[in-house]
Amino acid sequence: MRPAAFWPLAVLAAVAPVWTNAAPVVHPVIAVIIDDLGNSPSEGLRAVQLPGPVACAILPHTPYAVMLADACHARGKEVLLHLPMQGLDDAPLGPGGISLPMTETQIQNTVRGDLQSIPYVAGVNNHEGSLISMHPGDLAWIMQTLHARGGLYFVDSYTTADSIAYQIAREHGIPAARRDVFLDDVNTEAAVRLQFNRLLDVARHKGFALAIGHPRPATLTVLDANLPQLPAQGVELVPVSAIVKLQQRHPIPWPQSLYPLPRH
């Protein structure tokens, strides 16, 4: 992760309200994460080559995880551990996944092993996870492990509206943010462009916004074409860590409708 001293002045202006008592953000900023990296070198390298500080979320223990993390870091981009977590559909998670039957020790050992499998990790976001992200006990064990590691942020990919992962991260002292827009739920260039424009609208409305996409041809083509146009539109592409800092100033409240939650 680049130190703040090397960020563009526009980025520093955008995150300044986090560190001071200045007025809220007026210059809209966005960040983009590309998920599911590590299994394909060609898709991964194309994602790494996207213009600007697009973050790379890499699945643990995958064949090209280290190579892609090295390439991402060399280009000044942030690396995330894309932590596999059990979803409601119970789809296979691959190596390094967190599932509901696991014990506290198993979860914490798995997270530690996942972190060790990828160099330069600046943050963590969840892969799948619509089930685990509703369970405070499992989330607490994950966040305790991340807190013990230190220096990490957490992004709730928000794969279910019932997720409390963002709030549990904050309860454990971990800087956190939550995804605003999925770019490619529909895998066509027209759909991705529509979602990218929605991302810009969200940023203009609240000052900042965070998108997640995948290394699909439609997504990468749209980002290649549109990211260089952002300055002309008055929008800045920033590292995910800058969005996390802004979210710290404007925290998302607990979803009160979720009480009481099952614990185990």
C-alpha cells in the first residue's frame, strides 16, 4: 500500500475530513475491487493492469496468488485477502474457507493460514459469505484474528442485506467499509456500464462509493475504457484504504431489524 505521502493531492483532500474536523467530502471519490483472483494468470494480470489504484482481492492458496500479489504490489495497488465464507446456497468455497460447523480454533487457524498464503495483504473482504456474515460468533472469531494480525482493514462485500460483518469488524477495532455497488451481477458490457454509472451517482450523492467487480471480459473492458475518463467527470479513483478512512467518519448504523441474532 502506498504511503499517504505519495497519494495524489485530490486523494489527500478527499480523506482530509477523516483526520480533521473539516467539512464533509465535496469531491466525489470511488474505489474498485476486483474479486476472485488467483486461479487464472491471464484474467489476474489483466485486472492488475487496470489503470489507477484498482485493488486486487485474491483467493487464498490458489495457484497464482503469490504471483498476482507481487504484480499488484509492484504497480502500487492494494492487495486484499478474498476470504471464502459459507453462503446460504452452500456452494463449494475452495481452500481456506470458513464454514459454520468450524470451531473457534479452526476458524482462527484457517484465517491465519489464509493471510500467510498471500503477501502484501492490506485488507480482507469476503468471498460469498451470505451465511457466515449473519453470525456474530463466527464473525467475532474472524475479526479477533485480523485484529491480532494488525494493520488490516475489512470490506464487507455485502452479499446479503442481513450482513453484520461491517459492524462486527468495527466492534473489534478494525477499520471497515461496505460495498455499495456490484458492477457485474449481469455479465454484459451494457449492464456493467449501467452499474458503473450508478457507482458514480452514489459517490456524488454521499461523497464516496465502493464497487466490487470480477475479472470478466465485460467488466475489465468497461473499466479500461471508463477509469481514465474519471478526472473529466470530476471524480477521483482512490485506494480502498481511502474509502475505509472516509467510512470511519460516517459509520453505517447497526441494522436494528436483525435483533435478536442466533449465537453459537
